Amino acid sequence: MAFKLAFSTLGCPNWTIEQVGEAARRYGYDGIEVRLLDGELLPPDLDAAGRQRIKRALRGLAIPSVDTSAPTPSSARTRSTATFANAFVP
């Protein structure tokens, strides 16, 4: 089983999401853990245009994890978090 290599946007807080995608491809990474968007914590209410921007910038790269730091103590919040995460799945 071959492991794939990814890094988190936490490691490059001053980069735009486009810079993240370009660097990942240039340096041979397979994926990105999306935690920051342009230096800010990924908002749990990111709109469709923002999600599309991430998909375009990271095209060809896996997104092994979308880290929102959203607590999930209730089933309603769990559904909300799952809906948010599913928006990134092609």
C-alpha cells in the first residue's frame, strides 16, 4: 500500500489557496488538508463561490481532510458539519 503525501494550509498561512495548489503540484504533493483560506480559518458557512474557488485551486489534488474545528455535540450540528464537508467532495 502506497502512502500519499499531503500538507495542511496551516503550514503556509500567508499563501492564497491558489498559491497552495500551485506549490503542492510543483513539489509533488498528492493532497491538501484545508484548514485556512487565505490566512483565515475556513468558515463553516463558506458560500458556494468560495467552495468552487477551492476546488478550482486544488484541481487534481486530493482533499483528505477539511478541518473546520466545528464541535459536534448535537445531531443538528453533526448534519451541518457533514453537509459542509460533503460540498468539497466531487
